[in-house]
Amino acid sequence: MRLVIKVGTSLIAPGGRIDTKQLRSLVDQLDLPHHEFLIVSSGAIASGMANLGLNEDQRPSSVPLMQACAAVGQSALMHTYEQLFFGKKIVAQLLFSNDDFTSPPRYKNLQNTLNQLLKLGVVPIVNENDSVSVRELVGAFGDNDELSALLAAAVGADWLLLLTDVDGFYASNGKRPRLVRTIRQLTPEMEALCNGHGKLGRGGMRSKLRAAKTASDAGVNVAIVNGRDPNAIAKAIARKIGTYFPPKKEKA
């Protein structure tokens, strides 16, 4: 199988520092000999803030400072992944902007590069190109949620797993919220139940629901799951945890 794993800021960098123990747990879950993996990893800006001595209450509001934090943090993020995959797989860094998915020539080049890396047994580590692209900084990809969905469609992934710090999508039943295990059709009422996002991330449940719809419409199985579960990936694929979105059609 080919799987896209999206790791959100709330999971990878709580409090603005990369949680190496949490990342190691996720990497250890990957069945690398039998499946292909692409990781969409948030956390560059949060990591850069930590390296520059800024706490989570000092999240930069100016675009140049956000870009600087992203540039500093991205190298630290990749260094962490290289250490965690050492002796297991070679990793590659790819930074995308919105234009890479809207320009046909660039989209084709994106697909060719990713498919070649996967053929070589490399694990692509993907992020937004925060250090140079202003549109991404103001939320074009929603903390990488949309990016992961577009990526899953581009490579014909079998699964997209949106890992976060909650158990999935909750809906109110009049008394207390209940976890929705399967969503076949996203409705405005479901989106209206979502509000807010993390202190350091730009996403939230609404952006995850929309990303799930994008990927499932492209023929990808999608699950929103709690990445803190020590067996999150296997359980998500077995549909034992999280919120599942069945594919709407066969993959192109």
C-alpha cells in the first residue's frame, strides 16, 4: 500500500518544541518493508520559534518573521527525521507551494519526482514552502491538511491518515459530543460544529474535514485519528479508531 501520513503541529511540536519521543513512536509504527510512506509534517515555524527563543505566546504576526522562523525550523525538523530514519530508510525533503498543484507542468514534475523517490525506496518528508511563499503562511493549506489531501491524490495513495491530538470528529447528540466513526457525506452542519485551532498550528477540525473530503473524492481512504495512540497507524487502517471517510470513486 501507499500511505500519506500527515502529522500536525499540535502533535509534533506541542509548546513549540519538537516532540522527538512522539515522532520516534510514529516512525517505529511504519511497516517500511511492505508499504510506501509519504510524511506531510508540520512544525517548522514552531520549531524555529523554539530555536530563536520565542515561546508559544510570542507567535510572530509579521510575514518576514514567520518566514524566518520557518527557515530556521525546517532544517531542525529534517535533522530530526534523518536521525529517526537512520539505518531504516533514506528521507528526502520536499517543500511545495499552492502553485505546484495549480500549474499543470509543475504538477506533472511533482508527480514524477515523488514517484521516482518512492521507486528508489525513499521516504519523502513534505511541508509547505513557508520560508518563501506568503500564501501558505496565511493559511492556503490549513496547517498542511489540504496539502496532504492534494498530495495523496497526486500520488494515487491508498490511504491518507490525518494524525492529530483528538480522537476524531465529534458531533453533538443533544447531551454530550459523540465520536462519529464514519462520514460518507460532509455537510455544512458538520463544518459548523468546528471552531478554533491550535496555538501554533493554522488548521483545526474544519480544515481536516475539508481535506478528508478532497482526498476521498479522489478515491483515497481517509481517517482522522489521534496520533498519540501507540498503534495509531495500524488501528486506523483497520478502522478501529478515529473517523473514517470511504473513497467516493476508484483512484485515477
